[in-house]
Amino acid sequence: MLIDLHVRNLAVVAEASVEFAAGLNVLTGETGAGKSIVVDALALLRGARASSELVRSGADRLVVSGRFDLDAALARALAEVGLDVEDELVVRREIEREGRNRAFINDQPVTLKLLKQATEPILQIHAQREELGLATPKAQLGFVDALGGTKAESLLRSTAAAFETYTGLAARLEGVRGDRRLHDERVDLLRFQLSEIGAANLRAGEDGELFAERDRLRNSEEIAAALGHGHLRLVEEDDAIVARLARLETELRAISAWEPEAKTWGDELRDARIGLSELADTLRRRLDGVSADPRRLDGVEERLAAIDRLCRKYGDSVSQVLAYGAAGEEELKQLEEDMQDSAALEADVAAALASYTEVARKLSAGRKRWARSLVESAESQFADLALQRARLSVELGRESLGQSPLVIDGQSLQFGARGFDRVELYLAANPGEEARPLATSASGGELSRIYLALRLAVQQPGQIATTMVFDEADAGLGGEAASALGRKLQRLGRGSQILAVTHLPQVASFADRHFGVRKSVSGGRTRTTVERLGRGERIDEVARMLAGDQRTEVSRSHAEELITSAHGG
């Protein structure tokens, strides 16, 4: 659900912030006030192309941002396109006058392609100029599947799982028989690499130990000199430190009869003398083990050189080389198994394709039933939407693909995770006319109303739908048809969110939240503002829509009656 929308420097809008809510949100205003600018702003968030001409005169950049509240299902849908979000999504577009165009999701820059993928599940726009949520085969297929409810969801999951199993096995089989020479070359390379790594008998952490040992061997003379000097100065010199401490200890103990703390000082000197004596013994023992060993140094250098050659090929350290070897062993095992079991793998691929075919056939059979129900349910809404002469039909087709492994009724078919059906909606606008593809046979207003009928046909109790935007879906309507449209928008808004731009008071009266779009001129500049209307302001606005600027007590009374009646009062 769209929580709020912020617009800055878009056309005649200098600054606007709008807080939307669940249910039916309606935007109204005088002709030319800029109602559709809100739709344009949402279209930018939806990934529509942007032009620097949209930037308000005198400004350097326009900014549009929208904050969406997500449920778990929509969060999963966004995860499928690589966006890890939890309960809120913030989308922002920035278009600069010199042509720079940037998009952001949760303050992270993204491509327009990713922006479109992210907003597709959460925002649908149905405008007079452009229809974004009904004309594509993918969207039309979604309506048919939506009518299948939980049964369709189960079959879709099974079909997707069967397709994933098949494609994984088919890829393995292709690796075995598709290009055997490359397969064999890979096996030979892995065997050589593993032999080379194995012959080195590497041990994790060995390189660090060898570097430390090499440093000790290279600096053995300095180490021996320091150890020898230390031992000499501690115990061997005539005036050695340990001997001097012993004399000082004796002197302090001699005055203990007159200086009470002298005994304690003597004890501390004794402890220090014992510790230094032990240190001197340690230095002597370490000195005995230190000697220049050119042969050992050569051995260490050779070992490090051998390790370096392996690291240049397989990793930056012994641990990485060992990890490369472990991964190579697993890959070689898989390749060798594939070579040995190609016949079994072929049988597995065939079985996986058969399983896919079985569940995809069930899905296709279900779609035939759901398509009929979708047409019946949608057409039952047509009379109230001034579409009483129109007839809707659904064509379930299949797309041929030469050399496809999936053959149904003797035809090689294109197939995927959603099955092998291709759905297209057809519309005959008037009796006797030929049915034509919906995307090309209906006007923008008709498409919006047909979309509304389809949404109502598949709506489930308590279902949370995407945010749906209707820009003047009431074009060409009036009277009872307009009231019926408002009633249906209100019904569709229950449990979801509808944003509707309208010029009809009958539609506006059904709003759960009403916004007024106003245009004014100040200081020679035109400005458009968007404000939420309170009860009294709303009555005035509906009265204006009924009677124009000459509002009277009669028009206000009629407006109040419309609003009260629309909300069951």
C-alpha cells in the first residue's frame, strides 16, 4: 500500500506531500488544475520514461518519492527480483534539467529495469494515455490463475518445482553430451590440478609457519647475539644484574631491625632475582638451539617457492588452495558420475519432463475452467460500467518452439515455470463485431473499467491487492453508470488501496479519503497544490462538481446527500 507521496518541481507542482490510506482515495479538481500530475508522479515511480521537460520552470531538478507498506507476500515477490526488504519500500526518482536521470530503492541506486521489476507487484496504473497493468499476456494470465484460488496456487508451485528439477537435470545432461570434448578437457584439467595440489602435501597454516621460520633463520646471528648478551648481563658478568640484586637484597635485610619495610623490599628483590635467574636459564637454552643452518634455510625457501607457485594458480594462501582442491574434487566426482551414468541421467531427465508435463497439463485444464468463470464473472459487472454491449473472451493458446523437448498433442511447445499456456483476452465492443485483442481494441477508459471488472471478478475476501491507480476511468460515463463505477471502486478498495482521478461527483462521493487539486497564480507563477479535504470542504467540492462555480445551498444539499448515500447513511 502507498503510504505517502512527495513531489517537488514536477511541472506546475512546486512542492506537494500527500498521505494516502487504504480504501478508495479520490483526487478531484477543475479542468487543467493538474490532477493527472499525481498519476504522472506515480508513473515515474513505476519506471516510466522521464524527460527534462517535466522539470518545473526555474528549477534544476525534480524529485518524486513514494513510501510503500508491504505485506509478506509482496516482500517475497520483491525478493524474487533481488531486493531484500522487510515491511517498507521507499522508491525515489530524480530527473535533472540537463538530462541526468537516477532511481533509488531504500536509498540505494538502481537501474530503471530493476525499478520496474520492484514496483510491478505493488503499483498498477490505468491511465487514459497509457495502460500498464492489463495489456500484457503475463498480466492476463495472472487474472486467469487468480480465479483458480488456492488450487491454482498449488498447481503453480508444483509446476515451478517440476520445471526447476527438469532444467537442473537437463543442464547436467547437456554438460555430458552437448559438448563432450569440453567436458573431457575439464575432467583432464581437474585431474591435473588435483594431482598437483595433492603432490604438495599441503597443511593448513603451513605457509604462515614457514614465513616465521624463514625470518628466524635469516636473522639467526642477530638472535644469537641478543640472547648471548642477555644471558651475559644477567648472570655471567662480574657486575651481573642478578648478583647486584642479591647484594642489594642482603643490604636491605641488614637494616630490617630499624626499617620495618626493609624485609618486604628484600622479599620483592628476591622474587625479582629468582625470576631473572630463570629468564637467564631460558635465554641460555634458547641460545643453545640457535645456529645458522644454510641447508634448512634453503629447504624452507624451496618449500615457500613451491607453495607460491600453487597460490598463483589456485588462491592467495594455503587454505584457499586446499579449498580450491576440495571444490575441484567435488566437481570431478560429479563429472565422472555423469560420464558413468549418462544413461541413468537421460532416464532422470525424461522422468522429470514427464512429471512436469503431467502437472502442467493439470494446470492447463484448470485454466480452461477458470477462464470461462473469469469471463462470466467479469461480464456480470459490465452493465454497471457502461459496457453492456461488450463481450469478453479468453483464448488459451500455445507457442510452438522447434526442437523443444516438450511435445503436447504432437506439437513442440515453449514452456516454463508457469506452464505452457499463452493467454490473451479478446473484446468485442459491440454485437456483431469481431473480437479483437483487448490491448488494441479498447480505449483507455474502457481498459480501466474492464480492469476494474476483472479485479472484482478475482477479488477474494480479505485479499490485499496492489495499489491500483485509475486516471479518469469514468470518461464517457454519467448518471447511474457513474454511480455504479464509484460503488465498484469503493468495493474493490475494501482490504486494498485505490487511487482514482475523477471529474464526476457520483464517483467522488464514494471516496474514503478525498483530495482536492488546486491551481493558483502568484507572482506571475502557476502553482498546483494537493490537499486532503475535510467534511465541509468535501461537500463544497462535490457541489462544485455538480453545479460549477455557482454553488448554492441546493447544490451543497445535493452533494451532502450524495456523500451520505454513498457511505450507507
